[in-house]
Amino acid sequence: MYLFDKVKTIASCDGLSAAVADKAAFIRLNSSEYVLFPGFCDVHVHFREPGFSYKETILSGSLAAAHGGYTAVCTMPNLNPVPDCPEKLRPQREQIARDAVMAVFPYGAISVDEKGEQLADLEGLAPLVCAFSDDGHGVQDAGMMREAMQRCRALGKLIAAHCEDDSLLHGGCIHDGVWARAHGYRGISSESEWRQIERDLRLADETGCRYHVCHISTKESVCLIRDAKSSGVDVSCETAPHYLLLDENDLQEDGRFKMNPPLRAQEDREALLEGLTDGTVDMIATDHAPHSAEEKSRGLEKSAFGIVGLETAFPLLYTGLVQRGILGLSQLVDLLTRRPRSRFGLPGPDGFSIWDLNAAETVDPDAFLSKGHATPFAGRPISARCLLTVYKGNVIYNAEDEQHG
């Protein structure tokens, strides 16, 4: 019996998902050791549909997630239409039901059209969404954020905030640091992130809202959230693989190095790693944000913000953190599975993935299943390869299919 025939036989066993729901299990097939993990969960992805299907679709995005070992994702609301009421959420829910190969949980918007001028229909959306966010935009008005938090507390829903003070951006495209000054770029200050986090933490303390901070990138953000947790604020946060593995010293004049927030200074990356190990940072999310090749071909200043990450997250983190002794393997799996599901109240994992942790490969964007190929990690050596992903008994990714074209 061939390797993948054996794996498929295992995948069909009803009890397997439950058996590995809380910890990794090791299996041996054909005298080679592979590792089986519960399906990963990413609470911050952009699948671009409806409205921007030339960048990504529910189908292409969920296939890319399956390639990365994920069986659950939460999709951000910067779409067209923006899901700020049940009627405008309906097209996305219909596309998810038709095309998703795994669990896809949509966000609802905090404000109408994510413009920060009027609150969305939070009550109508609450039963239909995983949480509320205006990702891509910080809520600029403190009074509006306070009211949103008060209503979300009453609804028992989480607010996941993109924290960015527009008054502090000044048209920047990368971090306001040494590299930007040396190359003549306008920078995005760290304060544009942490100042709004500071405001929101006060509001979360005042309202008792369950509050989550998206894609933190600065040392000040880590300190503020650590202090807030110690004082009893109901706050959690995420960071992304690129903020843990790269900093401004890795920048190149290429759109695949442009994301928001930007790659920060080395001391910011070190603070994030410390926050990851001491529990300040609760989970790792990719902020998978695909764009067309043309939109990412305009250099650092003019390219669209955003990179892809679902297909490379675990291999990069395993190679860059576990193999270097910064995190244990069980810690990394926890950050990608139990913690996001627990905080966001998501079911699962309802699936698993099987990995070869002795693979010797490089990140190859041409092998991505996502429509987006922009990654700052292109060509980077990795030591893990996904062989199979199963969701609710169905094989949703099989590396053998890729090999045989």
C-alpha cells in the first residue's frame, strides 16, 4: 500500500480528529516519521470575496489555507459590500457555503462601510459573525469606539481592532527607522500603532469589553498589553510570522516587503519574541493579504500594502523559532490551534494535517495555491512540508496531487 493510501485510510477513522484535538501525535508510515497536528486556525485572513476576486476568492484562499495545514480561518470585512448589516453579509456567507473547503468564519464591520462615522448593525450581525473589526482602518473617534465596546459587551462579542492613528501616518510606506532615513522614505511611526492601543485599553477597562489587538508590531505595544493584562483588562493580541522573523534590516526595494503595519526595528522584533514566550502575545495570525502581481510590482512606495502567508506560516515558524530553540514545538502548535479557537469561541478543530519535519525546501511562490504570490520569504530555506490536510473526514490538500500535477 502506498504512503498516501495509508494516510487516507487513517484520515477516514472517525475517532482520529478527537484523539489529536489537544496535542500533536506522531505516526510512522513507510519507515519515515511524520507528525500529525490538529488543524491550524488563523483569525486574521483576507479572502477578498465578494468585491475583489481578482486578488483572491473563498475557494483559492481556503485551498491555500489547506496547503498550510489550516482547517479554520476568520475572514476580515474590508470587502465590497462591507458586511456592516446582515443583508450585506449575505453574499459572503453564500460564497462560503458554496466554495469553502474548510471552516470559514466571517467578521462583521464595526462601522458602516468601515468609514468610522456610524456604527454598523452590531445587533443584527452578532449571531452571524465571529467578531467585529474595521481591519485596514483604525476607529479614529474614541466616543464611537467606546459605544462599540459597550454594545459588543452586551452582545458577548469580541472587538478585534486594527490600531492605527491616521494623524500620525504622514504618508509613510515603511517603518520610520534607520532604513527609511538611509533610503529617503517617509516612515510610519511606531506611535501610530501603540497610541491607539493605549486609548483602546483604557476604553476596554472602562467598558469591560472583550478586546483583541490585531497584528501588533512594536515593543511599546507589547509593554502596554502586558501591563493591561496584569491589571485585569480582558485583552488579547496577535502578531504575524513576518514580525517575528524579519525587521527593517531585511528590507529590499520590492513591493513584497510592504505590509501594514510595516517591518519594524530589531528591538521591536525581539520584544515580540519575548512577548510570545511570556504569554503576552496570545496567538500567531498571518494577516494573509493577497494582491495582484501588478499591484505588488510598484516598489516599496507605490505597491499595495499586504503579503500572503497561509502557505508558509508553519514551515517558517518551525524553522525559524522551533529549530532555533526559541519556542517548543508544542508551544507553537498551541499558538496556532487552541489559543485562537479558545479566545474567539470557535469550534474544532474538526481536522488535522500531516507534516514531514525533515523536508529541506525553499519558499517557492510559484507553488502557492493562493492567487497572491507576494512574500518577503521567497527563496528562504524551510524544514517542514505539509503532506496532507483533512477536514471533517475529507482530504482538502494532498501533496501527492501536486507532485503528479
